[in-house]
Amino acid sequence: RPRYNAAPSQELLVIWQNHNTGERSLDLIKWGLIPHWCNDPKGGRKPINAKAEGVARVPMFRDAYAERRCIVPVDGFFVWRAIKGARAKQHYAIAMKDGSPFGLAGLWESWRNPNTGEWERTFAIITMPSNTLVAQIHDRMPAILEPASYERWLGLEPDPRDLLITYPPEPMTDRKSTRLNSS
């Protein structure tokens, strides 16, 4: 079912590749990464983002970065700006000016719940320092992949770090949003 926005712990459509078979799939995967080695029956802390600067080194993400990268297709994302003197934050919707969809760099994992034996696939989105458009609102943004890099990002290369760029602001637009958390 279409929805205006998605939230952590929800299942989102994600493009991933099985490196054993080479098969690519578009599947619903739960947002909030649980590393394959986690023994906590509740899945531990389930980070939704991974900073590009440490994704190859941080134990929580390094195996997935080397072997299980994915693409999260979206038509926009939200960022929040703190309002001075207020508890509330202003929501901004960020999208491409032409309305086209784009792919966010992500990591996926398969985790086996030690209590039930059930397998659960989860993911996190990689973030970067913001471009000049988003930096007016927040200091970080999702890593947006160039379409020409999708093949390499999903491939077997263990460290395609050069694909993690701060996306240029020119093709993007922002607008204040009042529809966050609406269907």
C-alpha cells in the first residue's frame, strides 16, 4: 500500500543481492539493522543509520558493508530542523526537483532469533555529511547513489567507498512538510 512516509521498524522495499547465487530481489525488509552475530533475543539496539565515515570499521556494520549492501528506492526523505526555544521540530521533505525516484545506499543483514529460530532480514541506511541544501536544515543526509553506480554497489567489491558521495544539491528541492506521520 502506498504511504507518504516510512518509519523505523517498518518493512520497506529494498533491492539486495544474494552473493551466493547472484540473484537480485526487491523485497520488504525491516528498517533497523540487527547484525547476524547478535545473540540478544530482542535484536539489540537496531540502528536505522550508519555513518559512511565508519561503516567499514565499526563492528556493527563492517561485515554487512563488505558483503551485504542494498539500495532503498525512495521518492524523497525527511529531515528535521530544531526550532530555537521550542520542543517541536520543523519537518522538511527533500526530493528531486523533477519528482524522480532515487536510491539510498544501505546495508542488510539476516538475523536468526535465538528464541524462535526464525530468520529476520533487516537494514540500515548509510548517511553522509549534508550537501548545501540539506545543511541548512540538518548536518547529515542519506547517501544517495548515482544510478550508474547501482551495479557496483550491489556487487562483490568489498569497499566501494568512492560511491558514497555527498549528493549535489542542484537537482534537489526541499519544502516544509506538515504531512509527516500521515499515511
